[in-house]
Amino acid sequence: MKVLHVDINHPLIIEQFSELGFQNVEDYTSTKKEIESKIDQYDGLIIRSRFTIDSQFLDKAKNLKFIGRLGAGLENIDIKHAKSLGIFLAAAPEGNRNAVGEHAMGMLLSLFNKLNTADREVRSGKWDREGNRGLELEGKVVGIIGYGNMGKAFAKKLIGFDVEEVICYDIQGGVEDENARQVGIMEFQNRADVVSLHVPQTAETVGMVHSEFLNKFQKPIWIINTARGKCIITSDLVEAMKSGKVLGAGLDVLEYEKASFENMFSDNNLPDAFQYLINSDQVVLSPHVAGWTVESKIKLAQTIVDKIKAKFIT
């Protein structure tokens, strides 16, 4: 099979595809339109997030048998149309779930222990012990929304922190395991001290964290988002932080990200809500790198190879 690679990934994917007898073609610079004009020549496509794979693109891909996306989700692909054309879709949430779980834990511990603030102050010569008194995870109820690969990885990291309980909420039933108990949304909002998002970007999850949702929590909460930025309405989050309903936020992803994940904004205008976030000591930010580790780069590539091999090589 002839495979087109449009994003740079770990070289093992090309090496192992070659060993399987695939012909690899690398094109990391052509525009989507240019690639669309020649996609009918290929049996496979390997992509991360450089552009969206819409129905028009798929209709031009007359011979395409599979698309491998080196990431957790498939939101940049018209999944329904691809499946109607018989195209096999492979994502790799197994490849970066551990990285995401560790990053979420790091953000939470940084917020609880005011590490970013303390670091800046000490570097500037300020030695304020009382002002940097932290919180402990012990005795807290940690709530996870979305209990798939990423949510389960985060729950596993909580073992040993002596939290009161880890609870999870998911639209699918029967997802709980030994690390988290599945609950309904009312119990979730009544008990959670920490809320960590681990959902894919879908029509149901876009804008799911809004003012009404936040106001239903019985206790002030801490929010961690390593999922997708558009799951949180940032202006509503900021209002909740101003009112004390949200005590702090660890955000690896932002509502304002462009679909390519390579740049944050389409222009240079910073929204007021984002300006608040970058000025707040109660916020930890990172540039969509929760699943972006040296190890996950290898795991993501290997996961895609294994899935394609299992599907097409007998």
C-alpha cells in the first residue's frame, strides 16, 4: 500500500511501515488543496492536526483504505462520512494517556502548592512562607468527567494520595473500575472538590462547562482541563473564579486554540477572559502539551502501526 504522511512523527512509523511492505511518501509542506488533488493516489494517510479531513477531501480519496491520526481523538476528521466510504480510522489514545494523566496530576499539585507563584517570588527575592501555604489532596473528592483512556490514567495516578474518593461521570454506563466509582451528575456536583476533564470534542462536550453547570457544584472547586479547550466557556470560567465558585484552574487547552493546535489565535487580539487567566495566580497554563512527551511520541506512532497492521496484515 502507498501511504502519505503529512505530519512529522516518530521515524519508527515509516520504518515499520516499510518493513510491512508499504510505500511511504512524506509531504509536510503542501497545502491541503494540493494534497487533496493527489490523495486519490494513496491507500493510507497519516496525519496529526495539520488540517481537517472533510467530506470534500474524502470524496477525492478514491482509493483511501485507512487514516491514522497520531493523537487521542478524531475530531478533525468527518468520521461519519469516512466510515460510509469504508475507510478505517485509527486514533491513538493509548499512546499518550499516561502522559496526560501525569500532566493533569502535575497541574493539580502545582495549583494546590502554589508552585508557580512561589517560584516567581523566590526568584525575585521575596520569601513569603505564609502566603504560599498550600493544600493537600488527602481527604479531597476528585471528580473525573469522561472515564476513558485519559480519565482512567489520571485516576490511576491518584492512588497513594489518600484522597477521600475518586468519582467519575460519563455518558456511557459501566465504565468504573477499581480506581473510580461512577456516579450520576447530581452526586458528582454535590461532592467534587476537584473536577478534571477528559472528554473528546463532540457536539455534546463543546461548551459543556458553562455558568449554569458551574453554579450547581455545592463546594468551591478546582478545575483541570487537559481535554479540549472548547469544552469550557472561558468567560463563564472567569466569572466563576471571580465569584469564588472556582478556586483555580489548570488549563493545558484553551477555547481560543486554532484547529491545527500550532497557534493560539488567528489574530493578535487577546480576549478579556484570557487576559484575566494570564494575570491570575490561581491559574496554571500550558500550550496543549499534556500528551506531548518524549515517550508518548514513540507510543503514539507504535499504536498506529499496531492498529494498521492488525487490520490489514494477516
